[in-house]
Amino acid sequence: MDDETHHQSPPDDHKTMPDDPTVEDDPSSTVLDLTSFQLHDLDSVELPPSLTELDLTSNRLATLDPRIGLLSCLKKLSLRQNLFEDAGIEPIALWEAISGLEELVLRDNKLTKIPDASIFKRLLVFDVSFNEISSLNGLSKVSNTLKELYVSKNEVTKIEEIDHFIELQILELGSNRLRVMESLQNLTNLQELWLGRNRIRVVNLCGLKCIKKISLQSNRLTSMKGFEDCVALEELYLSHNGIAQMEGLSTLVNLRILDVSSNKLTSVNDIENLTRLEDLWLNDNQIVSVEGIAEAVSGSREKLTTIYLEHNPCANSPNYSATLRRIFPNIQQIDSDVFA
């Protein structure tokens, strides 16, 4: 399980190129989807002035058609998976007519910096993931109305210029070069924080009491301390770290999913209070015996439906699966075995 498994969008469905891409089924339509048409430009495409959504995902575009800047009703613009470099995106900063844009997707292009999006005063979703961006400089100009920010799979080394995003609900910074969790204290409405595949050693969540999902998979953590104040947390993903002891979890009474697979755990501790726990991932650790697990998970014995313990010494014990089924009466899955 990794960040991309949990959160990344699925591959776009392949769309067959129409016989004549200039023909629209409904000229008055407010949505135009040109995904996977392999367009190098929009010269042959009509752009109705009533458009509210324009999806140009997976084409060969490197420059912006100036007609886009006249679509005064436009709310959503996706330029995902094209060939845009920084200069190719720059004109958008001057297009006053589309300043009401609410969603701007520039994912999977060739950008090296955060583009100027200051003109969009109502922006809710901003996605610049899968580019070559090395710094978050420029985010300070993005509207404080923002609710979702995606900057995964870039080369960012520092969390900065996000203090004003007081409405932010989702922050995705996975697969970068971050070493420190910082500048999060003002994000009091944050619901999801995705920081997998970085170089973070210490958890610092600045008391984010509303947060429901956190991923710190594939980092350099050696301790689980730092989550104590995140009392609303429902999903916690900490696989592929160097954690040797389960601790700091007893206050997380709303936790439903806990993934601590691929660490250095030798026993299961500090989760007796987690009465809502449904999924527990403990595989690929060094847990010797299943005997202590019954007591450790006593609070959620009836609730637990999925447990992974494979690739631990205890998984080699006689009657391993039968013992777990006896401990957890409502279990539906043990490792890869699913029960009816």
C-alpha cells in the first residue's frame, strides 16, 4: 500500500478519436471533454462561449489557445498530461475573463515552478503534481479559498507559503524531497495530509485536530509519537519506515484503518482503546507471537474485519489462521485469504 494506491487518480480511459473532432454532439453543451485526442493545438476545435468545463487531458499541447481566455463561464480547466513548460502556461496569469475559475489542473507536464495563479480569486482545486517543481515559491499568491492542493511527485524540499490556506482540506505532497513537517499550524480545516515517499524523520502535526487521513509511508520515521492530538483521525498509513514500537495511538479513538506494515515491530501495543478499528496491517515486521495480539486489540475484537500479519515469524506458527479467526469473530480477511 502506498500513497499512489490510496490517492492518485486512476488512468484515464482510452477514448477513440472521432471521425471529425470539430463536430460537437451538442453545441450548447457546457462541458467539453477532449481527453486523449492527441491534439497539438485547438485550431480545429470549436470552443462555445458557454463552456463551464474544458478537459484537455492527455494531448500534445505546449501552448495555450488564447480563446480559452475568453471563456467567461469557465469553472474547471484540465491541462493534465500535456507538454506544457513554464512559458507555455504564463499567458493564463493575464486572462481576466476566466478569473472565476474554481479548478485548475496542470498535473503531469514539464513545469519547473509554481505558475502564477493569482488572478483566480475563487480557486478551490489546484493540481501541479507530476512535474519538475523544486520549490513551493509562488503559492503565497494563490487564493486563500483553496480547498485542495496537489503537488505530489515533484522535487520540493521545503513546506512553505501555505500558511494562508485556512480553508484547505486536502494537501498532497507525496514523492518529493521533504525532510521536515512544518508550516501546518494554520491549516485547521485540513482533512487529509499525504506525505508519503519523502525523507521525514519526525512527526510534527502542530495539533491538527480535524484531520482524518494521514499518510507518511516510505519515510524515515523511527517513532510513532506526534499523532496524539489528532483525535479525529480515521486512517493512518505508516508503512515502510523504521518504527520499532507502537506508541502514541491510545488517543486516536476514531481510527478505522492502521497500516504499520514493513517496519521493525516485534509486538503490538497501545491500541486497546481503538474500538472502531476495522483494518490492521502488520505484515512484514518481526512479530513473534499472535498470543499478545488478542489483548492488544481487545477493544476492537468484534469490529476488526481485516488483518495482515504475513511475513512475520508468527505467521509460521501452527494453526495461525485458525487462531486469528478465533480471536476475531467477525474477521473477513487474513492476509490474502478472504472469507465469505
